[in-house]
Amino acid sequence: MGYYLNGTQAFSLYKSEAESPYFVDKTMLLRELIPLVEQGNKHICITRPRRFGKSVMAAMVGAFFGKGTDSSGIFDSLKIAQDPQIEVGLLQGQPNEAVDYRQYMNQYDVIYINFIEAANESSSYEEFITTTKEILQEDLREAFPDVKFRKKGTAIQDLQKIYEHTQNKFILVFDEWDCIFHKDYTTDEDRRNFINWLAALTKDKGYIALSYMTGVLPIAKYSSGSTINNFDEYTMAVQPKFSEYFGFTDEEVDILYERYLKRESLPAITREDLRIWYDGYHTAGGVRLYNPRSVVKALSNNCLASYWTSSGQYMEIAAYIANDRDDVKKDVALMVLGEAVPAKVEEYAATAMRLGTRNEILSAMVVYGFLNYENGKVHIPNKELTDEFAKTIREKESLGYINRLAMESDRMLQATLKGDTKTMEEILAFAHDTETPLLDYNDETELTAIVNLVYLSARDSYYVERENKAGEGYTDFIFYPERAGDDGLILELKVDDTPEAAIRQIKDRKYLLKFQGRMAEKKRHTGRVLLVGIGYSKKKKDHHCKVEIVWSVNE
């Protein structure tokens, strides 16, 4: 039993996960991998955003196939055991054969490497790769003492020697294959060398039954001489296969929420809260997904919060946004306001760490999970990430006029809560007259975007819902307070009409009912409810505001 070879790390990680109260059983992935193992010399790379369950699944694969530890106590009670017969393909032209999954459990020498560990413990690429190779070679020589190895042979040569001597096949499980690419000490040449080493280790090697690799970045395909073209790649935005095994589906979150209600004596989270905060991702196959880590953290802590967004990659991309052309800045602003923008999502090469075009920046944001891609457009998937983007807009002065408008949002919210319509009108005039307007003022949709931006800071303490069905019509904005006792706001916008007409529409179409229903669902006491009417005249190009106070039934 070694460190990488047949170690206990994968088993320990997966056992801990399987015993946690909010565990989701994804073992049906193994039913898809077993036929690949039977065929031999198969290689797959599954890439997903951070915190989408890649490491849990890699640990599952290592724990199931590895000889290191008897894992029957875990898997015999999970979904894979419910129908133990699995069809595996035989030679071409012959029928499939049904086998029992237990024929494959703990039957293989598994090399399981989580590259993050070695990368974090190294101060240079040379130290990282040397340590990785040395540990692997030590494990192999200790496990196969009867094999005559070359004195100065490499780990790859040792694997070939073992296969020639024993016909023993290995399963390679590499988690976070691309983490070394994000280290400050890694150069472009280091990245190329690492890809070349992975290619030499896996390509056309008889000793491999299966290579299972995960990461955030798809494998770079930039040179036929050093490409890992033996791997089948599965990305969330492009390939539908394996979609259901990464991230949580609606049905899985329903089950977790029922567990939560049984565990918590004073539940502070509604099922709708989980959708608003952590849902919003879609795979190429149309599967709707939640961020799994954030859902589990929220339910475990009985608290909604941003559990996922802190990331070095986010800060890098934020810098690209701030320093790029106005069109990217405008795209981000529009997405924060709830819009989707057209984009061509490209296969993001792991070696191309410099982002030079709008599509490259947006594509990178999709790959890292900051945006969702669907039907040719990208958008911010949920409140967790919207809040992070909104924070960036307010903090980055280099975003220019967008930042200046957002900075007025604190004053706009306070003026609204005080009923200070004069200040509200001044801020809207500033937004209208700012030197580079976000959009032309020629219809209600564009005016709505500006109003949304000047209320940006409200997202810190409100869930802002836009243009959804409410009562007998459609309201422009409802501001649901996150804190008990805070005032709620219902805002209606009218072009070429008065603010009084806007408030009359709020009342006539009973928009207040939707607000009251949501607050009752959350069992949250609210303060006042403010009806906010904004009228804009195209001819005069001016704004008029009115705030009327009503009292919620939840007081």
C-alpha cells in the first residue's frame, strides 16, 4: 500500500462524504465506467467549474476500483448495488455480457493523485513534478519487488516493465489535473512540459485499463506533437454525457431539503431560497443544476451565504473585465441587471492563460462557473454570483461610468426609504446625463436597466425580483428584504406617464399579494412596504418619482 498506488486517501475521502447527512448518491457513474475498464486503454477527462463535485467523484472512482481498502461496506448500500448486473461489451460483433459490479470492486491497482496537494506544497514547477514522479516510482518499486527495474529508469518505464512482467493493468485517477496552471511559479514552458508528461504517461500504453481525469480547464489542443488526444473530453457547456453526476439536480435538492427540515428545529431557509441563491446552471443536455458545495454548506449551517465565489480565478477575470474594452464592461453590467448577452463560447485552452478578446473572457467565465451558457447566450446563474459581480462593479473604479452609477446606488436606496423624491430624481438625472450612457433612452427596457443599476446596492440586503408575474400583471421590481423588520419595496416604471399612474397600477393589479405571499412563506416579519412609482418623459427627458407607504400584513 503506497501513497499514490493503492493508498487509502480516496477511500477515506469518499467514506467521509458517504456518511455525511447531505450526501447525494452518484454511484451510477460507475456503471458507465465499468464497460470502459473492461475494454481497456480508455481515457476520459471530465471538466467542471470549481466546487461541482469533481473531487468527490474522483475519490469514488478510486475507492471503488482500488485494491487498497475493502470498500464493500460503502458501495453495497448505494444505488449501484440495487441492480448489480452490468452489461459490458465483448469483442466486436459479439453480444454483451452481464456481469456483477462486485467483480470490479477493489480489483485494480489504482494510482490516485490529487495534484493540488503537490502543487500547494511546491515552490516551483520543477519541485512539483519531481516530487510527483519520485513518489509514484517509490510506490511502484515497493509494490512489485519481483520486477527487475532499470536502475535509472523512469516511473513510466517502471509501469511498462510491470505490465510486461505481470500483465497487470492500472487505473489512473487524476484529480484537478490543471491546478498547476494557476500557480504563479508556472511558466508557459512548464505548462507544455506537464501536458507532454501526461501524454507520455497515458498515450498508447497497454498498462492502462482506464484513465479518469478531472479539472476545471479542458485539455489544451494546440499542437499535434504534444497533445493528449487520447482523452475523450466532457465539458458542461458542450457535451451532455455525464451531466447528471456533477452538480445537484432539482430532485436531489428536494430530497436534501426534506432531510434539512427533519434535522433543523428552527429552519431558516426555504426551498425557494436554495433556487434563488444556488440554482441557474444548465448543461449542454438541458439538465438544470445547483452548485453542490453551496447547497450543502447552506443546509449544514442553516444559513444562506456566498460559500463558493472566493477564487483567485475570479480576481484574475475581474481584472480582465476592468481593463478591457467597454463592450465587456457593458456585458457584465447588463448581466448583473439580469440580462443575458450573446456570446460564442469557445473551447478554452488551458495553455492560453492570456485572454485577449471578448469571447475569450466570457468563455473563461463560463468554464470557471461564473457564468452559465445557454442557447447562445451567457448570464449570471444565481444570487450568490450576482452579489459577487455587483460588488466588483461598485469597487472597481476602472469600470468607469458603470462604477460611477453603481456608487450612487447606496444614496438612491436611502433616499427611497426616506421618501426623498428630490434626491431620487437627481440621481436618475445623473444616470441619464452621465458621459457614456449604458444604453440609449428610447424604450422602457433600456430605462429599466438604468434604474436597476442605480439600485445595485439594494442587492446586499434584498432579493430583487424583476419583471415576474405578480397578481394580475407584471411588476418591474420587487425588493424582498433579507433581514426581518426591513422595509420592502415594490417599484413600477412608466414611460411617458406619471409616477402616480405607476403606483395606481401596483394597487390595481395587486402586486402586493406576491410580496406578502413570499414573506409569509419565509415566516419573516417585515417593516413597511413602499410603493415606488417612477415616470420618465421621452420628450422632456426627465424623471419624476413618488413614494407611498403601505403596511404589510406581516407586521
